[in-house]
Amino acid sequence: MKMVKKLISLSFIKKSILLLVFLPALWACEDIIDLKTEKGPPLLVVDGWITNQPGPQEIRLTTSSAYFDNTPAPPVLGAEVRVEDDLGNIYHFNDENSKGVYRWEPSQPDSALGAIGRSYTLFISHGGDEYTAENQIKRVPPIDSLVFTHESWPFQPEEGPKDGFIAEFFARDFEGPGDCYWIKPLRDGKLFKNNPVFISIAYDAAYSKESAIDGLIFIQPLRQSLTLGVLLEDNELVGVELHSINEEAFDFLRQIRTESSNGGLFAVPSSNIPTNIKGANGKKALGFFGASAVSKMEQRVDAAKARPKVR
């Protein structure tokens, strides 16, 4: 028995020595590979989302860049941009600052371009090419309330306080399947963490069509998607915008979020993101033209009225 243990021990030592000998050789096999990818022709990229909110509306036009090009996307200048609704109204967008940001200004400050139930068509003309896109402004439910709950992290976070509050909104989905929404958190009157990775979308009252949750209050993970890992402080102004979107926009935003967080050990091959921009004569384009009705609520955190921490 002792002889067997001794042989096993010697075998283990030999394997360990061999491993130590070959590890440096494995490290030395690392070579830097400079990938040379082909550059395709630049494509028009549309970033435009009209709403039923009063005030100016903007549509941003750029061109696509090479995959490994980290410089800002080149703006598209000198384009003709207009939006027409199904009643025959025409809205012209102008790039007054020559930055590729085409803007419509209402004749009255409280006038809105969009209206619930109306359909809109985007027309773009640039360099002899024509592009169109269509969308409709869907219904959106009112936000019933905002509530806050005491919360503490077990460690000091990189951002925000260790002891603070989480926010939660309450709203009820309409009866009837197919209502989709984009949930946007606000802090101090501005979009909070306006990053594709944090896009929060809902199909009816849940995450997807397969959930089959219709006509109910939004599920709790969606209601609490405002905090985004950063606790609130007392008296901080917090809010939420609930944007109605169609199923095409829902699929577009879901794909944007997936591709933005696609990395690391479990990354999957990238795929083309869908677009509703159509070019004449088969001309390709990227981006999306969206249309939304908006429900909005803002409120300051009141520590005295916040709910106790859930244990």
C-alpha cells in the first residue's frame, strides 16, 4: 500500500514539473493578429423618434462607419427631410446648424407634431437617393403613481449612496394583446443612464409576447427598472416616461439591447439589427423611425413617506 502511494506521489510530481515546463511555451504562443476587414459602402443611418409631446422634434442623419472605426459617425448634410401624416399635413425638418440634426419647430410652443392614432411617413432625399419609413402612434396608459422604498446595499457601490431608496412606478396595461412600451427612467428631469444596455421594454404588462400577461399592472421587475443599480437620495427628483411603441419598434429595441451587451465568455455571433427604413431601388439604410405617445410623472423622494425596507 505504501509503495502504491509513493508511485502515485512520484507520478503527480512528474506531471506538475512537466506542466511548469510547458506553461511558458504556451504563453509564448500568443500572437497579435491584425484583422483586415473589408470596408463596404457607407449607408444612411436614421435616428428619429417623433412623439405627441409639445415642442420641437428631431431626426438625426449620419452615415455608417467601418466596424473598428471609433470616431464619431459622419453627419449627413444637405438632405431634404419631411414627415407627412395620414391627414395630409406636411412637417419640414431643417438642419440649421449643419450637424446632421434635422429639426421641426412648431408655430406655437405648446403645439405637437404627433397625435395618438395618427400614422406618419418619413421622406428623406439625399445625393439622388430616396428613403421612406412609416409608423403609427399607439395608445399609452397613464402612470398612476410613483413610490419609494428604503434600501441598503451590503457594500459601498461605485456610484450613489450605500443607503438610500429604490423607485417604483405603477401603471396598468390596456386590455387587448399587442401593446408595447419603452420605459425611460428620469433623474433631475433628464434621462438616466441613456445607454442601450439599459433599455427597458414591455410587451403588454410583461417582458415578451410569450408571457401572455395582458390588461394587468406591469410586473414588478418592470416597475422597479427605474433605479438601475444606483440608490436614490432623499429629496432627489425622480421620474419615468412611458412611451408607446409598435411591435416592430419593440423588436428593434430588443435587438439593440442584445447587441450592446453582447460580449465576454458567452458572446454570440452578431446579427443584423432590423430597420424600417426603405430605400428606393433596393438602396439599403440603417436605423429606425419611431413614433410614440408619452405618459410622464416626476416626484421628489420623501424619506418620511418611503416604504420600509423589504426583509
